[in-house]
Amino acid sequence: MKDKAITVLSALLIVILLSSAIPVKVLMVEGKNTTVIAVKDGDEVKISFIHSVELCPWVEIYVIEGNNLTLVKTLTQSAGWGLPSTENNFSFQEIDGQKWMVYEIHRTFSSLKISTSPINNYTISVNGKVLKFSNGFITVSIKNIPCGEFLIREVLGWT
């Protein structure tokens, strides 16, 4: 019995040590609470909202590259105040039955700081998960956290 307990405790110690040493790449959204979603290079992150001046839908599409978010495309249904309309890298496309102005952009960010409000209806979508934000400030970034921390956040909902 004593040998079995020592074996179980040894195995548990090994799991704890390994889980603290193995990093997991996550999309980290920090605000009132912190949310993490496991990601990998090449994953697409969509940030959708209602533009505060034009009151039209806006979608920003980022690709994860290392510990950065690279903006690759912006979709909008208006070219009014505060929106780019002189870029040479845009086209009109129909996506899911809606007409969009599509801007091909390549800008890299280490983090995104976003002020959300109920009128903007902010959502972040990645790997089938959708996060909604209605009021406050959030920071979106790519981090490497210990596997053990990721598991605790996932299993226990630790924020």
C-alpha cells in the first residue's frame, strides 16, 4: 500500500513538473476577467463590431504569427467618415450573402487595446469560440503560459 502511494505521488509530481514546463500558446483577453483560448500559428482571429460613427458592421481578421496578431483583412459595408476609402488594396465581395468592401492589409500588433461599449457589440471569434464584450477595456494578445495554468483555467474556469 505504501509503495502504491509513493508511485501515485511520484507520478503526480512528474505531471505537475511537466505541466509547468510545457508552454501552451493562447489568445489572452484581459479585462474585467481574463479568458484564454489555445491557438497556434496560422489560426484566424475575427474581431467584429459596429462602427461608432457609421453604425455599420465592421470585421477585422487577424492571423496569429508567433506572439503577434497580424491584421490581414478588414471588411466593412460603408466608406464614410473615419473609414479608409483611398486604399488601392480593396475590392467588393459578397460574403455569406452580404456585400462587403474588403481591404487587404498587413499590419502586425503585439497586442490590441479595445474600448468596448454596448452600442459596438464587440465579439472575438477564434477556433469556434466566440467571446462577447459590452462595456469596458480589454487587451488582446498572444501569450505562452504553462500547460498547468492553462488546464486550471480550462477545468476550473479560473479567470
